[in-house]
Amino acid sequence: MKRRDFTALALAGLLAPSLSAPALAQSGGLIPLSEISAYLRGLDLAQAPFTQRNADGSTSTGTLFLRRPGRARFEYDPPAEALVMVGGGTVAIFDDKGDPTPESYPLRRTPLSVILSRNVDLAGSDAIFAHRLDGELTTVFAHDPKNPQYGQIALQFAPGPTRLSRWVITGEAGERTVIELGTLTRPGQLSNNLFNIKGEMDRRRRD
């Protein structure tokens, strides 16, 4: 999984369907970024299955775990061993071959920092470059402002109450990936081990 692809996936995955979204934008019209931000700030502990439909026609499935602020995990279903972890200010991408050493990037240098921050503010984020109404859906476009050539993500939110409908990742070569989440649940707690990058490295070395 390339860094560019992951950044878009993670940004999308963290904008999960509502657990108990505030009753905002009940009627049609553009949903303000402030309302979408309020919806995202309402997520603390969350878990959901996801389906990733890739540009080559293949499909991947897995589970998203979220603990705001600052922690997320994309765990792909077996036999895949791919795993993306966010914790301790770092984004770690473990490959599908079981390599114990992940690709690592500072969280602050990715759009994930906007979503995983304690106080989400999309209106004040330079990662957001467009915000428009498409029929009844509000679409929010985001990219890495320092590297827009890496591609973009389009997030579509439905009103009444605000909820994410779908998102489409467009890569630098124009390839498209669609991400869909199943029912999002709020677990009583999520173990620190789910977001422990060093612990995952140690486990892969033992295996």
C-alpha cells in the first residue's frame, strides 16, 4: 500500500457513518463545514467493518478501530497481513508480507492530523480545497496542500441528521478507489495494544 493511497484511505475511513449524529441540516442544502466538524468531534471510541473496492476491480475487507484523539487502526481480514496503525504521533504502514518494519510518517504531516486532532475544524484546515452541493449530498474535497499531485478524496455527506454517505479516492494517475463502512458501533473500550506500533513490530518479529 503506497503512502499516497493510505493517506486518502485513512482520511476517508475516519469520517465514519454516524453513531448518534447531531440533528443538524435536517432539510436539503449545503451542510456547513462547522456542522460536519461537530459531527466528527462526536466520535471518540468507534469500530466498524469496511469494504475497499480497488481500481483494478479487486475488493478488500477489514475492520476500522478509532480512538480519538490521535489513534486509529485499519486491520485487513486474513489471509492479508496488511495493517495501518496510528499512535504516538506516527502513522505506520505494515505490508501484506508480514515485514516487521513498517513505513512510518509523522502524523502531523498527513491529513489524518486534521481528523484525529482533539478539536476538529475542517473550516480552518488547508487540506480542504472545495465544498459543494451535489444534488442532496454535500461533497467535501481534501488533499495534501503541499503535494496536491498525489491525488484527492471526495467525501459525500447526507443531511437529516448529518452522516457520511460515501467517499471516492482519486490517485495521482486518475485511478479511483471507493470505501464503504458497515455499521459503526461504540465499544465500551479499546485496548492500547490496538494502537501500539512497537508492540506490533515485536509481534511480527516473533512470528
